[in-house]
Amino acid sequence: MTVLAALYSDLHHLGLIQKGVEPAAQPLAGGVSSDIWKVELAAGPIVFKRALAKLKVAQDWQAPVERSRFEIRWLRTVAQILPDAVPNLIAADEERGIFAVAYLDPLKYLLWKQQLLNGYVQPATAAEVGRRLAIIHAATASNLAMSSLFPSDAIFHEIRLAPYLEAAALCHPDLSDALLQLVAITARTKRALVHGDVSPKNILIGSNGPVFLDAECAWYGDPAFDLAFCLNHLLLKCLVCPAEKGLLLDSFFALAGSYLHGVNWELPAELEARAAHLLPGLMLARVDGKSPVEYITESGAKHSVRRVARQFLAAPAAMLGLIVEEWRRELR
Ligand SMILES: Nc1ncnc2c1ncn2[C@@H]1O[C@H](COP(=O)(O)OP(=O)(O)O)[C@@H](O)[C@H]1O
Ligand SMILES: [Mg+2]
């Protein structure tokens, strides 16, 4: 079957087109873990997504396709909590691992990553990302029924903890114990519904605020992971946008501050400490893990990440601000 025939077959299965109808469709750029299409239905454009078993990255990276089911469930859950923060789910089949959401027009929505790389850095945007993330975590915290909807511990380990923290441990044997302990603590901390890939490339900014995409790593676990994961991107972007360093670090504090303000299911200081322990691990993982960021290529930049990350893995800080201070010194 050609790729288009497979797409039409899935769209028909979802009840979105009649047999024999072949709407215009174009693959969307940017995705590495899915087949993702924009399809022009008579009722308007949609996005169709099907998870791939093998990711389109340089290193061999298999990922269980059942993760689609958790992305669908995450979309449904968050639509009940903050409908503005997700694209509207139009149709889904958890068994087949396929779904369709509303297409968000690029004239009205820009990827946050693109905004940041264009030098358009607004701390208020980061603050709203943090605020929304905390609302999602608060609404799902300490909820046994919710946790049973997301039995994705093994998948989360396979596509997050192993390729990031465990892969970094292999490159840094002297820090292996610290990194593997971080994996163990994260894996056993089961507190709220985690998105798992809160990266600026998975957030669209529209007039109604940030919209979260790509929840295929959804997991009922440690919400500190989402916070640290997103903050890590803001730190690393300083290397590619040095002129915006001040605003990026302001964005870091804006996001962390508004997020921690919304933490009502546990002591914010405890969550902050877990995020501050994870952050250097995730920093190191984006240089020496299985999914290095594409924009850190210079050895000097890699050295900076390694130096600061290694320092805080060896002697963890409980406060995020201490890591930022050191990062600021490193980049001076
Ligand atoms: N609903 C949507 N409307 C507009 N663009 C979208 C939508 N969903 C995804 N995209 C675009 O497609 C890209 C890939 O989608 P994503 O869900 O992140 O897939 P992947 O898992 O492959 O990264 C996004 O970064 C975004 O640019
Ligand atoms: Mg994505």
C-alpha cells in the first residue's frame, strides 16, 4: 500500500472520509517519531498522526507504538482541564494508534521554538507555559483512577529515562551512580500526569496562549520532569541565541516561578529540589545522550554544558536559581 493509500484507509477508518474520497494531504515537517499529515477535509484542515516504531533520528531508536494511546488519553484529559491548551481531538482509535486533531493555522500559531530562535523571547509566554503546566499537574495529582489510565512506566523508561539519563551515564562513568539514582527516584515518584516532552518545539503560541502538542511520552509520574525538561531548553537556547541570554534566563525564572506558584499537591520546595536534581542530568543528556540537540555543535559550547551539568550532578543543588547563576557565570 502506498503511504497515501494507507493514510486514506486510516482516515476512512476514523470516519473522516468516505471510501474513494482522496483529499489533498501533505506531510508536516518537524516530526521525528510519527507520520504526521495535514489533510484538507471538506470541513476544514486537520492533522492526522500515526506513531512510528522507529524514530527518524541518527541513532537507532525504537519506540513502542502503543505510546499513541497515551497521547490520545493525554489530549482527552487536558481538554477537560484546559481546553485552550490542546488542539481539539476530532477522532481517535487507541487500538490502531491513530488520531486526528484540529489543524492550527500557522498564520495564527507559531512554534515557541521558532519564536525563540527568531530572537523573539517574551518571559510572559514562558510564565504562561509554566502556569498551564502546573494547572494540568494540579488537576491530575494524587489521582489513582488517572494513574491507572496511564500504565506507561515501561514506555517512559524506554523513551525518556534510558535515552537521556542512562545514555549520559554510559558517557560519564564517574557520574553513573548519580544519574542512575536520578532515574530510580524519577521512576518511583508517581504524583501527576506528566506530558514528557515539554519542549519549545512542541508548543504552539497563539492568541489564546500556549498549546501543548506531542504528548506521546505521557506518563503518570513525576511532574518535576516536565518542569526540568522545559527549563533545560531555555538554558540551552542561550548557546544558540547569546544576544537573548538575558531574556532567556528571565524566561527561565518566569516559567519556574509561575509553575511553582501553582504547585498545591506537594511542597513546592520539594518539587523544585527534584527538578533541580533532574536539570543537570537533562542538560548533560542533550550533549552526551541519545538525542543531542542539533544546535549545540561547537566543542566550546558542549564543554560549557558538561562543566555546569557535571558540577551539579556531583553536588546537587535544591534550588533552580543556583544552577542558573552558575550557567550565567559560565556563559560570561
Ligand atoms: N494541530 C496542529 N496544528 C498545526 N501544526 C501542528 C499540529 N500538530 C503538530 N503540528 C506540527 O507538526 C510538528 C510535529 O508534530 P508532533 O506532534 O510534535 O510530532 P512528532 O511526535 O513527530 O514530533 C509540530 O512540531 C508542529 O510544527
Ligand atoms: Mg514533536
